[in-house]
Amino acid sequence: MNQAATQDSAVAITAAHIVPVQGEPFDGTILLHGGRIAAVGTAVTIPPDTTVIDARGGWVLPGFVDAHTHLGVHEEAEGWAGRDTNELTDPVTAAVRALDAINPADIGFDDALSGVDQVVRGDDLLSSSPRQAYLGELLGYPQPVYAHVPLALKHEGKRLAKRDGAVTLAELGAERAFALISESLGWPATDIAGLLDRFDPTRLPREPWTYQPV
């Protein structure tokens, strides 16, 4: 689709099978103006000088919203073979086609359907919380409680990310990984019980923690 057409004039997508945000799918027309949906229906009036796209035989999915999820695409417990994602983060990724990569048997779907009411993540995602909460509200989902904690950084001061590869449980070992986690919290412990005994969310560090490789 011509970008200038979507921004400066009206665009009508006709004869499409449309899946709306609410209601049952139907065959009809979507009218866009300035890049936004202006009308959807079976009898939409198309203004003069509108760019018309005949979508006969195709589907249009304005009701499908993906709030940047990895479910079924970056699979849990699957290893490298199930990592079919990138890191181009956007609150709505309608242009991304995950159909060829999704695994409907991913156990992450079971986790999501069981109900998520608390989310703990890095404070670099704090600014994303309002728009994600807004999208969830529009879709009718209950809002989780968010907690944002300081990041773990590499020794050069950049975010420690999974793409760094070398910082994995398999390479660190469970004992070393546990020691690093408890050290990052500011109260070293030798086992889970000791860590839980001392855990106090009000004492969580407010500054990033830097990983120093051995």
C-alpha cells in the first residue's frame, strides 16, 4: 500500500473477509483515512478520489492485536529450535507474520491461560506499562500488578540481554547462578530458604547491578 495514500487520502479495502474487534467476522469494506480506520461494514460509503483495494478472497484482521508477545514463537523449554523471534519491540505488531513459526503446543499458552496477575520485569520497560495496560483494558483482560526492578548490566554498562549468550545457566552452573542472583539483591544467601527469610521488597536495590564475568 502506498504510504502517501494512507496518510493523505482515503483508502477503501473492499470485498474482504473482515474480523472486527467486536462481533462476528463478515464480508465487507474497511475505509481508512489518515492511516486510521474511519468505517467498517457491509455498506460503507466510499468517498470520491478514494484509493480502492480489492481484497476479494483475502482476510483483513483489524481485531487482532498483539501486544508484543513471544507466546508460541519463542517457545518455553524448547531451546534454540523454538526461538523464532526478533527484538523489534512495538506495542502493536500487525505487520509481523508469526503464522509460519507459531507452535500451538507451546507450554507458554498454558501459563498464559492459567491467569497472570503479577509481572516483574526490568525498569527499561516501565514506559511501556501504560500502553500495555490500555490495550489489555480494551481487550477486556484483568490488569496485572507490575513491579519494575533495576537492570543487570554488562561490565561496559550496557543491558545484559539474552542475546549475549555466554551468560546462561548451563555455563554458569546452578550454584554460581544462585550466588549471582542473591548478590544482585544485596543479601547473599546459600540456599532458597535463606534467601526467602531475608527477602524484603522494600530493600530491593534502586540502582542497576553489574555482572562481572570470571
